[in-house]
Amino acid sequence: MQNGTLLAAVDLGSNSFRLEIGRYHSGHIERIEYLKETVRQGNGLDENKNLSQAAMERGWECLARFAERLHGFKKQQVRAVATQTLREARNRDDFLKQAQAILGFAIEVVSGQEEARLIYQGVSRLLPQSDEKRLVFDIGGRSTEMILGEGYKAHRMESYRLGSVAWSGKYFPRGVFSASAFKTAEVAAKAVLDEALDSFPPSEWSAAYGSSGTVGAVMEMLSANGWASGVITRSGLNWLVDRFIKAGHVDQVKLDGLKDDRRPVIAGGLSVLCAIFDLFDIQQLLPAQGALRQGALYDLIDRETDGGDVRERTVRWLGERFSIDEAQAQRVSTVSTALFSQVAAVDAQNERYSQKLAWAARLHEIGTHISHDRSYYHGAYILDNVDAPGFSFPELHRMSQLVLGQRGKLRKLEQSLGDELFAKQLMCLRLAVLLCHARQMPEHESIRLSYKTGSFKLTSNPGWAKRYPQSAWLIGEEVFAWQKTAWKFNADVR
């Protein structure tokens, strides 16, 4: 990546949407601009987990303003990440379809563990480097992420379903504060986080850092009211809770440092923070400057660095975890991407799709770890449900559909086959799987795959079919399989 390159991260949180723009220079990012809008999309989830029209429109309006600032950015310069509210929303596709059209960039709905990884990436990059073992947590609107790490490396990551928006709405309805409400909210938070003690025991870390909204708001209030800056203590939290209880209602709280956009959700976040202090016996909490959006920016740098893309490391890890035949995986990957290069023009977008095809090909036998019978179904299930650092839900689902469709009838992929690029990826993967059926590298340089709108054609050099009769027969069966789809496939193998 060249010095001076502008990078941007968009964080679609449950309470706020944020845009951070930075300039890359020698491995570091200098902030150029930061925009934050309180959208409170998390409040728009109804009892059926559907986003209200009003909540969606608030999000679209905010993204339209962000889009104006991102005009001229290329796709590889921007990463947009959505978190817990859109993880939960059943109608998230309705929101995302228009949101992506408005923003002009893909929006990744990431898993809780991927959110945690990005948070730690952002926090660690803005802390002095040391060998201390850190507990990092981020109380968001509807989820709380916890990470155990050292240096730039996150060793353990989890996400829990509680946060400032959810807890404020549930335990402080209509903004009413009381001692019993705070007690109930803290007990409920401890019940959710109790299992976290097994994953993040105090004996395994020496310093605790809090990231993002709630911790930042608490720090500002305490500092503005005479408490030591740069640290949060339990006595400070107790003082804040006491002030809120005496006020009795959110509108009656008169505290320097309490911003209006944080006021409606501060009690829920504060009760979760108190619960974390008690559970983990935290004596003092250090506020971190970094957050998810900085992590997304540094992840863009890693993706441009040879071997730096965490998704590549994840694919290798999954291959080892599920005992994949590495040689066969590489053969199928090599052949499928070679075929894809023949039907997809060489440009930045198709290079990304070629890379994702290669990853799917390397994991195409992941389901055999469960059973060789209908292994592609097992493989698709694994990819749809595994925690895979670096990958968004849509990326994993696309790979799962490729793995599902690697062989067998195509009726099961009718909806996905409406996408031309997916059809090209799938055609190349299926052909690669059958050409590598003998678990040896096939003579794929002698065959040519071409594409014209809606139609594929496979040809071979003379004599190829005679040398590889089994492969030629399998290709004939593949022609028959595609006849039951909207895509045409012809083969002239000799």
C-alpha cells in the first residue's frame, strides 16, 4: 500500500453509526476525519426481531450523508461493518439492499467473534507495545465483546448479548432510575457474563481496557466532575450510580460531561460496566483510544499485505482443524481458479471473486470430517456456522453455497444461480472437482472454458477425451446437470 492512501471504515452499531477516514503512512494510519451520528437502530427491533421502517430510514439517511463524504473512494479503500442489531434483524436483507446502494460499498454483517477481533485490532494498535496480558471489552448497544490478548495478538474472543441500548430499554423503561432497577440490571448482566469468567479469568491478564461508547461516556463524566482522568474506579462508578438514583429520571440528571446523545442509554451501559467490575474484580479500568472502526482500517492494510490477510490464515486453520487433504484441496483450487480466469475479465472485482473461489475450493472437502456421505451438505453447514476470523456472514454463506453445489443436482441452488458471478464460480468449481476425481493434477491446460451471456462452452485439444475417458464421461453428465437450470452448458471434448 502506498503512503498517502486514504482508507475509510464505517461502523453500523446498534446505537451509533460512525465513519472514520485515515491516511496510511508506513504502517500507521493518521486520522483525517471522524463522523458520528446517533441512529439508535437497536431501538427499532420489535418483538419479532424485525427492524421498523423508521429505524431503517434513520440508517439510510445517515449512510447517504456518509456516502457523500466517501465519493471517489475505491472498494478496496473502504470497509463497512454491521454488528449485533443487524445480526439479529430478520429483515436485515431489506435494510442492507438499499443501504449498500446508498453507501456505494458492500456492508459486512460480522459475527460476534469477528467484531471482537476487530475491536482488539483497533485497541492494540493505539496502545504502547508491551508484553502485558490484556483484558479488553467493549460495551456496545446490544452486545458486549471481550478479548484476551497480548501485543497485537488476540488469543481469546467472545461476544455476549447485552449492551447499553438493550439494558436501558429493558431495565430503565421511560428513563426512570431507582436503586432496585440498577440492582436488577446488574444481577441480570452478571447472569449473562458469568460464563465469561471461565474464558477470561483474572489470573490470565494484568490490565483491563475498556473501548468505545459506554466507557468513554463514563470517563468523560467522571473527569468533568473532579475524578482522576485516564482511569475508572469502582468508587467512581458507585458515585455515578448514586447521582442517577437521586435524580430519579434521565431528564433530571445534571452532570457535566453527559452528552445528550448518550443520555437515553447511559444507565443500561453503566449497569453492565458495574457488573463487569464486580465479576472480574477490576480495581481500575483504563479507557482505550482504539475501537472497531480503527480495527477495520488496519485490517484493510493487512489485506493488502502478502500473507497478512487474516482470512488466509483462517482458511489454513480450518483445513488443519478438519483434517482436509491439503494436496487435493490445492489441486482443486488451482484448476478452478485457472478456469475462472478464462470466463471472468481480469479486474479488481474478479480478482476478489477468484480469491474467494480459491478459498471455497480449498475447503470443499471440509464436510468429510463428519461423513463422506453427502459431505457437501455437511461442509456447507460448517461454513455457515463456524467462527471464522476475517470473514463476514455473506462471505461465509457464499462459500458455503459453492461447497454445497460442488456436485449433485443444482436445484438446491436455484436462488443463488441468479447471480452471474456465482454461476461462473460454481461452474469452475464443479469442473475442477470432477477433473481432479483421480486425486491427481489433471491435464487441465488442454481444455478451454468460454462464456457468452448465459452460456458456457468447454472444449479440449484433440485426443484429450481418449486419454481421459472417465473425465470425458463426467463432463457429459455435467452437461446434463446444467440443462435443468437457466444456464446453458455445452462441451466439445475430443
